[in-house]
Amino acid sequence: MKTLNFCTLFNTAYMSRGLALQESLLKNCNDFSLYIFAFDDICFQTLNELNLKNTIVISLKEFEDNELLRVKPTRTSTEYCWTCTSSTILYVIENFKVDHCTYIDADIYFYSNPKVLIEEMGSKSILLTLHRYSDEYAYYSKDAGKYCVQFITFKNDKPGLKALRWWREACIDWCYAKPEDGKFGDQKYLEDWCERFEGVHVLEHLGGGVAPWNATQYTFFDTSGKKFGIELTTNTQFEVIFFHFHNLRFINNRWIQYGAYDFSKDLKTIIYNVYVVAIRKIREKLQKNHPQLVNKDRIFSPEWKVILKYIRQIFNKKFKKLYHNLSYFK
């Protein structure tokens, strides 16, 4: 695999995150193509105007087929995005004739070249990533499952396409934000793939999939601009390839809310600061050139909503944790 092929999907509400993702690939990957599925007209128009390097923008009009359009009215916007994940990968493989495609969530950010992750799968056809939940968040696995769709690769071969088409059909049939009969969204379908399909590889590299739900298992440090982690239980050192910034919110241009997770100071200063600065710069550019987009960006939570949340959590005796997860950035 010389050129790495990635696809992602997002709408205007995820614009700053999607642009940060694309920017991080440019910084860390020498040869890649990123296929962005723009999930509303404003997003499609803006991305085309930006003329992003190594990026192909695909509109809903181009992408949606009769099967997707049939179920679209039965899904929320989030559920429909989940429904479409497998279809975006299949669309890229079939229409652009690439030898593989990796779906990546719009709220991840690369700190190093992801080539090492895809190379790890070797001759296998499908690459899955684990959530690797810390003990305090292990209860999430009951609904969300052990695998995370955040970074998932399929090769354009018989085993890869068999699994991908099965997944697409399953998601069209049922894909909702609720647990039901062992299913949840598009993600719980992956649970038995090591037994159901041939050619499945589960990523071993600890740097692929560091996220708020597993970060307490590691300490982090920086060496010459490279980000590294050390697994506390084994003392294993690894390079951080990407981080999944789930639930991060800007309260205003300075105050950041991390979500309901416990974080160490080194994680905030070494990993989060880079992303926060990147998002802030992107938002400043959008404010200047596309001001109509900024208020639509869901990474920004108006202060009054956060204040109401504080009040609720004070009554729930959770203020200490909420305060812990606030940071001020200069």
C-alpha cells in the first residue's frame, strides 16, 4: 500500500473537527487520499471552496442510493451517519477502484503517520481497533462493544468486501442509538467478526486508538515534537499515532470542557493542547471567511448551557469532577 486511502463523514456541525483531522493527516502522512462525505449542502460548498490538498469531497446527492434514502426518514441525524459508515467505505472502493480504504471518525487527530497501523494488518483483509476501556469505564462496553468504528480498514479483496457488504446490509436493516438484541448503532455488529469472517486483524499497536475512555492507563511525554505514551501496567512505551477527542467542548474561546472523564495533567498539556490550538486556529479562519459556519459548530457550547449543566451537577454532587475537567487556555 503506497497511497493510504481514508474516508470520513461530517456535516457543518463537525466542520472544525473535520478540518483539523485533514490538517493532521497533511502534517504526518506523505502520501494519502482523504474522501470526505459532506452531509449537508453548506458543508459540501465550503469544503469545495477551501480546495483542500489530497482531499476529494463527495456530496450526499452523489453518495446516497435508494436503500439509504429509504431508511433515512427512520433515523436521527446521528443514527443516519452511523448507518452510512459502511456505505462510505464501499463507495470509495467501488467508485475510485482503490486497493483499500480506512474509515476514520471526524473527531480524531493524528500525531504520527498512520501507515504503521495499516501495515500491521499484513496480508489480512480487515483491521479492527479495540476500545481498550480503563476499568472505570468498562461498563460502556455493554452497549458500545469492545471494538470502536473510529479507525477501520477494508481491503478490496474477497474477504474484505464480503464483510463490508454484510455490515452495510445489517446497518440498513437496523442502526439505532439504543441497545437491542445485542446490537447498538453500527458498532456492536463488529463483536463477532473474528469468528464470522476470514482475514480479520485486531490492532495491537497501543498508539492507534488512545482516547478519553482508556487514557488513564498511560502516562504521556513529548520528545522532539513526537508524542509517546507508557502503559502503566507493563511499562510498554509506544508512539501516539492518533487520539480520539470524544466529548471535547469549547465553552468560549478560552475555556474548555473535557467531558465526564478523568484526565492527567500530562495528557492535557501534551495531547490536548495541540488539538485545542488547532481547532481554535481553524475556527478563527472560519470566523473570518465563513462567519455563518461558526455558530453551527457543535464543538462550541454556549456558556449559558454549560452554566445550567453546572447547576444540575452541583445538585447531583458532581461539581468537583466537572470542575476538574475544565481548563483555561491562554
